[in-house]
Amino acid sequence: MRPILSGGGKNMYRRESYIVYLGVHDAPEINLPDAELHQRRAHSHHRFLSSFLGGSLDKAREAIFYSYNKHINGFAALLEENLATQMAKHPNVVSVFLDQGRNLHTTHSWDFLLLEKDGVIRSSSLWEKARFGEDTIIANLDTGIWPESESFSGHGYGSIPAKWKGNCGGIPCNNKLIGAKYYNKAYKRYTGRFNASLNTARDYEGHGTHTLSTAGGNFVSGANVSGHGNGIAKGGSPRARVAAYKVCWPPVNGSECYDSDIMKGIDTAIHDGVDVLSVSLGGKPSDYFSDGIAIGAFHAVKKGMVVVCSAGNDGPAYRTVSNLAPWIITVGASTTDRVFEAYVQLSNGQRLKGTSLSKPMSEGNFYPLIDAADATLANTSAEKGRLCMHGTLDPKKVSGKIVVCLRGQTARVAKGEEARNAGAVGMILCNDVASGNDIIADPHVLPASNVNFTNGLAIYSYLNSTKDLKGYLVPSYTHLDTKPAPFIASFSSKGPNVVTPEILKPDISAPGVSIIAAYSQGTSPTGLALDKRRTAFNSESGTSMSCPHVAGLVGLLKTLYPHWSAAAIRSAIMTTARTRDNTGHPVRGDFNREASPFSYGAGVIRPNRAIDPGLVYDLSMNDYLDFLCDSGYNSTMMKRFSEHKDYKCPPQSGGGFNLLNFNYPSISIPGKHLINNSCMVTVTRTLKNVGKPGTYAARVRQPSGYSVAVEPSVITFQYIGEEKRFKLIVEAKSCNLNSISESEGAYTFGVLIWSDGKHYVRSPLVLAAAPPPPHVVAAAAAPPPHQSQE
């Protein structure tokens, strides 16, 4: 299998940006300084491409705009499609693929996760035990950094770790912020933008500053957004060193970050000495060797880095999760128990809960209400008007009123800007069906409140009930210890994994709704051009925010256990996660339905439990190579990918590798495996002891329609590092192959727990329904193939 993602044959002679991936670099025959070694590798790329261009090195140099010459072996170049196709056939080429455009996907969340309690950090906290992530190096791939933020102050830090090879290009750094670089060659080529403002690692969008401070920002007192959420901001690893690699830029045609820029950033981060890489961006899932993030992450993990990625914001539809490679930790989004409540008071006495970070209305006055669909300009459809799209509202109809807008299609804050520009005194933003229960606290440019779908229906019913429509927006306030919490955000992308359904994605969930963290002073809190406000901190929502929470947790574990593999750290986080909320009931998701592993993976993170998981499911780089072999890649390609020239893919039969036995902390069995094995499969896993000697017993919460047995059901470990294998025998109670085949895409869930009385090592079980129980289908555990569910 040698992937090439073609341009579709529209113009075989039009040059486009392709990435030519060659695997790993050959070991140098003699020791050379880094600069000379990198120059030689770049020259080898020019020679290789010139062999397809009639021997012309000049043409090769003109075509190649990135040479991956540090840890990743390959280059990005402007090529015609027929030449790219020809190169993909070369035996030294692993893959050739088009440069993909990708998208960008706190004062209280660490308290909610129990690293502190009411501002007090207890001796049992992972923060204390892991020295607050001291000297671990956390970096992000994002929109850059605002270096003057107090979250990145170098006050009180010692010398930079000796292993660090990075530097800062053109912006002030210190002993906290130790690196900042930018990569934009692909972005420039795709967008045609070449202005000097692009040549900086400084953040003019806010996203990168927010995510990096969430992962590794300092303790900063007095953090708030317009007076809301006042407290001490801090990152997950507040004493970590941080670095920023700017690879994302103002969006053009929906794309902000390109694979070739991303791969250059990862290649540099590996060379610089980063320990943890936080990547809050993604795109449509694709073959692993046609995915720049997956390729870069593989090389990073091979060098001891842990790569954490966001799952995406395309929920509540199923099969939308991105960043699917098993060497990546993929993170979904959940809430905390803090809400910025902003009630809507209607003249009929109804008081409906909403949320906002906007300024208050004049005290106590009721204002006329109007449905945006009834307030449109001439020749504007009611549908566009109801969404408060740009240029749709008539000031003559809106001025002095509270306008009711429907969420969807355009940015939430942009709807508020349209309402304000038309003269509205306030806005009620009602969730559409897809947004469900998710309400987001935004710093709107006018008094506003975002209400959920149910409350939105009540407001629209009121609008149709009388002609004397009046309402009032109660000033927002911070409410802590709300219940139930957490719940899974509707926007958080869901499984199953569309590339390898045997690997459950997302892996885990973490806080990602209304997260307060540092922000850029180069833009407004809404990002709107007419908004002239500036704020040191801002509230943001998305899996972009949940990702750095896990990166911060990984930083603590890397500090405490520097020799643990990325797989062991992921296992510790996953197997100690929780699936119940603060009322003791199962975590819920969109439309208040019980959430499933397709939404939260193994559950919501519990940092203080991850410090002592007892047992872990570990993986070596050879395990990942075996995984790729079973995914269809051959031994020749693996040798280019692995550095181990004697590596051979295991046999496909006779005791060879079985994808179901890949030592992942979760266990997912799609229907095809049951069909091929008469409704019975055996799965093996290997447990590694990372705690004290002990005896662990297994118990299973049986998935509906299945019998699951564990052999052996009791395992004793006598020393740290000892590994023992067990079998999971899974059998459908009613073997109906036709039902399994027809229900491919409908799943049922269970749990496997190993416990010694102190540790609870939990793994989700995800199995194709056999046959599909009616209540599982009705609850939409997963819809039929290629359908989404709102």
C-alpha cells in the first residue's frame, strides 16, 4: 500500500503543494555537526527530486520549499500531479500526498479536577508530588504566543534545561518561555498572502496563547474576563518550560494550518528537545501515511515525546473524531461545575437559564423583544435573518429591542455584532438542534445570553403567544458547584474511528467549555474587527481547550516518571478516568442522554488517580509497526519508517499479529470480527505492573447481548515492570450473523476492571451489537453507517 492523495485529475500539469514522505533518515557514517548534517540531508532531497526533473538541481531547489532534515525524512514541494504519481512508485518513497488545510479545533478547571480545593493545594495533589511539572518542556502547534503575558513570565525560574536546542525568533523570551518559531510557507502558497505581518511567532488571534497557558502557564492572581470568573489562572504544569511553534494563520477558505507547515514544526520540536506537544488542530481523517500530524507524531513518539491532540468540534454527529493514530492521545471536551449564569426574564414570568460574559443591561428595565426572522431587511430571507447573519437585520425594526437569534452557521459573537450594529440593546441566542444543551459563555459586544435548545423553544413559543413581547437580561454571575457536572459537550467529535474501528477514539475527555486562560493583546476577546476591547485573559470553548488540559497532566507525569513511554502515560490517564458525574450518575451528553465511550473514550480525566495507576497497558515502537503492517503496509515500507532495517511484518496467520490484540487500554470489536469468527472472539492484552507487588482480580460489566470471560481472572505481580498476559473471551449470547452484519455501526458497551482493592484499572469495552437490542439503538449508541445524528 503506497498512498497518494491526488488532485483529482483536474489539471495534470498544474503544480500543487505535495508532501513526499521518505520515512527515517539513514544513520550518518561519521559524526557531523547538526548544521552540516541537516544541510547534507536537504541536498539529498534536492538530488532525489532532480532525478525526476531531468537531473536539474536548480528546478529541484525551486520546487522544494521545506526539507524535513532533522528526524522526519521527506520534503514539501510544488509538483505536477503526474510527477507526484510517478514519485509515489519509487521504492524509497513511503507516501506522497497533497498538503491538507486544517482547522484550529483557566481559573477553575484544575480545582474541579481536584489538583487544588478552594485554592488550597494538598500534599496528596499530583501538583505537589510532580513538582508542578518543573522543567518539563511543553510546546504547542498553534497561532503563536503573546510573550508579555504574565502566564509566561520568567521570574523565579532557574537556567534553561541543558538539553534544550531551541531559540526564539524575533520575540522576547525568558527562562519560562524558551522557544518561539513560525512556519508559513505552505500557507503563503495556498493563500497568496506574503505580507510582513506573517513573519512572526507573535499571536494575533489569541488561540495559541490560550492553549499554551492552559497546558503550562504560571500562577497568575486576579485573572478574570470583564470581572467574571475572578481567581488564580494556572496551567496543568505551572512550573514547566514552554515553547510555541506557530503553524496556524488567519483562515482562508476554511483552512488555517497546512500539513507541510505542521510537519516542519513537529520536526523542529523533536530536534529542540520538547517533552510534550499539544496540538489543538485537525482535519478530516485520512490514511495514516497521508496525514501530516500522524506522521510527525509517530517520529515524535519514537524520540520519547508525548503528543496530545484535540478530537475535533464536529459533534454531535458520530464518526467525526479526528487525529486517530494510536500513538496520539486524542481528547474530547467536557464541562466543569462552573457556569456563568445569565438568566432571561420574560414578561410572562418565565425565568430561563442562559450563560454569558457580556456587560449587563440597565438595571431592572424590560425591553421589547423581537424574533430576528421578523426584523430582516427587504429582500432578505427570514431564514438568514433568524440566524442574524451579517447584513440581514433592519435597524428600523431592531433599534431599542432585544433581538432573538438562532445559533448556527455563523460565529456566536458575530451574531451579537450584527444585532448591535442594527441598534439592538441585547441579544438572546437560542441553541439550534445540533447545539443541544451546550451553552457557551462569550464576551459579547452587547448584553446577551445563550440559552439551550429546550429554553430556546420556550422563548420562541413566547414570541408566538402575544404581541406585547418584553424581556430582560439578568446580569451574569459566576455559579460554582453546579450539578450535574461534568457532561460531554455536544460539539465534541465522536467515534467510532473511521480509519481503524478496532481503536477507540477519542481516548479521553477533559474540560473544554468556558475555559479562562491567557490571551493575546493583539486582538479583541471576540476577534471582531470593530471590537476594540483588549483583555489579558479570555474564555474559550472547544476540544482545543480540552487538549492542553491533558498535555498539562502529561507534563506532570513526565516530570514524575521521565522514563515512562507515551503509551504507559496514556494508559495511566485512561484507566483511572471516571464515567460518573458529581451526582453519582453516568456522565451525560447531548440532549441529556447518557454519554458513551464514543463521546468520552475511557472517561473524564482524574489527575490525582493517574499518578498511581497500579497497572498499565504499554506499547513499544515495534508494536506500532506491527499495527501498521496489519493495516495494510508492507515490510519494505516499514523498514523506511522504522530505522530497524531487519524489521519484518509478522505473518497474517498462524499466530501472527491480530489487530484485536494490539495492547491498547480500550477494547473495541467491530462486527466484521464477530462475523468472521462465528460470533466468538478471543482478545489478548498484557498488563505491566508500575506499583507495589499485589494481586489483581478481574470483573466485567457485561455488554448487552454478550458473555465476556477473563482468563486468568486473578493475576499476581511481584515486582515493578513485571508483565503478564490475559485473555478476554467474548461470545454473543445469540449468534445471528445476519443481524450482526445488518447492524454494523450499532454498538453496545461494557467495562473491564482489574483491582487489587486500592487500584481500579478500568478499560471500556465497545462491541458491535449482536443482535442489536432495541433500547441501545433507540438511545443512539451509534447510528447506522454514514449517517449523522443531531
